[in-house]
Amino acid sequence: MNKEEKAKLWADRIQQCQTSGKTCKQWCAENGIPLSTMGYWIRRLAKEEPASESEQDLVFVRLPSEQEAARKLLSEESSPVRIFISNSIRIEISDSCRPELMESILGFLQRHA
């Protein structure tokens, strides 16, 4: 494999990682790629490609935490969800429940199960 083919292979891998919705660490573990190798190729390919205009004008903003987002969604009362915990767990979800709220609830339950 020549240098151009190798660079193309790694550019494709980086693109797959970035669009997977997973962290780089998670994606690398699932694909058997050392995190350090991925970092090397990200840095190497970034040096070779000139920055686009949109990258030069990046603006960083603070995103709300999952808890803050869930509180905001709950306070709007647009996503009613009822959770009952007794002998078994029962979750009632109305049709108006927003997907973001369900993702936040399920993520919390997975982390604290």
C-alpha cells in the first residue's frame, strides 16, 4: 500500500469514526484500532489539508449537560413520562414525548442500573 492509499484509508476511517455517533475511544475499541494510532492519523492528515474557511471561523459554545437538557424538557411539560418503581419497573410514555427526553432518560437508567 503506497502513501496515498494509506492516507485515503485513514481519512475514511476518521470519517467513519466522526459520523458514528460514538466517542473516538469507543469507535477505536470496537474496530480494534489503538487510540494513539487514530490520534496520529488525525494530526497527520490535519497538517496535510489546508483549513477551510468554515474551520477558520469556528465558534465554541457551552452545551447543556444531559441533566440540564432533561430538566428543561421536563419543565416545558411537552414530554410527559411517568416512571413507576415497585416490584418491577414500569415506564409510561405519551405520544408527545420528545426523542431527546427518552434518550436522556434511557441513558441515565443505563448508567445507574
